[in-house]
Amino acid sequence: MHALATDSNEHERSIPVLITLALALGGGLHVLLEQWTIVLPWWLDLTSVVSIYGALHFLLDRYGWRWPMFRRLGLVRVPDLKGRWKGVVDSSYLDPETSERARVEVTLTIQQSWTRILIVLETARSRSISKAAMLVTGEGDPALSYEYGNAPGFKATPTMHAHDGNARLLLRERTLEGSYYTGRDRETHGALRVKRSG
């Protein structure tokens, strides 16, 4: 997975909250250890707050950000896109056999944590993997924009080769829809619409 950029300042807002929790937990742990007459090495005692902060951040990044209570409190705004999405791509590419625009079934698989993401789009003929992504959570529907690299599979037409592209998808309930375009050489564009399937 790679970094997930966002316009939300929730990551910065979480720092003082996590530091406060780490200090409270570190202080409580120190009192308990004193009561149990357990003496830790000086280097472990000094880093206990840092270690607790790291553990809290790890747990929030991997699991906690998906908990509804954090969304209700307004601490997390990044939408949870993790899972499998199925749908179609309507492309500007003209099929040489039929001279019609291509319509291709796709599966979009998203791996996501609070700060990282990986987007993989697969068709019968190729596979695209995200290189960078941003989630805009401001006004209106959340928008996922990402850059990807596409590699053709063995069923691809001879004219298809590896290329880069960009996509921008709006999240509306259980649907991601928007457009994409590819880089030079391919120079195609189109519409993508997928629904969450798992």
C-alpha cells in the first residue's frame, strides 16, 4: 500500500488526542509498576509514552478509524472504501473487429487503512495498480483520485501495452463512479462505475 493523501485535517487533529492518551496510559502504567515493585530499565521507562503513542497510532490506523463512534464524534471523515467493487468501464477505445466502443466488466479491489491505500482494477485483459491516491472529503460527495500503472495480460490485444493513467471517482452510497484517462500512446478515456460487492 502507498500513502493516502486527504484534504481532511483529521490526522493532525488526532496527534494531541493520542499524546494525551499515551501520557495518561503511561502514567497509569508507571503507578501500577511501582505498586507491583517492578523496576524497568531506564531506556524502557523513558520510551514508554512514545511506545504507547506508537501502539495507539498503529491501532487507530489499522482498525479504530473504521469504528462508527469515531465518525459520530467527527474525528474521522475519510470514507471506508476497503473491499471488492464490481462494474463496467465504457471506453473511448474502438474495438477493431466491431468498430464499437469497448464496454468491459471490471473488478476493483481496494485495500485501505486510515493513512494508506492500494487500488487494483482487473479486467479479463489487463490489470491496473495505483501509484498515488487522494481522497477529498470536503464539500459534496467524497472523491477518490488516483494515478495508476496498467499492465496488459496474455489475453490483451496486440496493440495494448503497459501505460499510465488517472481516474477520479465519486462515492455515492455503495457506488464509485467517474472517469479515467490514459497517458500518451494509449490516449483513451472513459467512464467507470462500480458497486461494492464485498
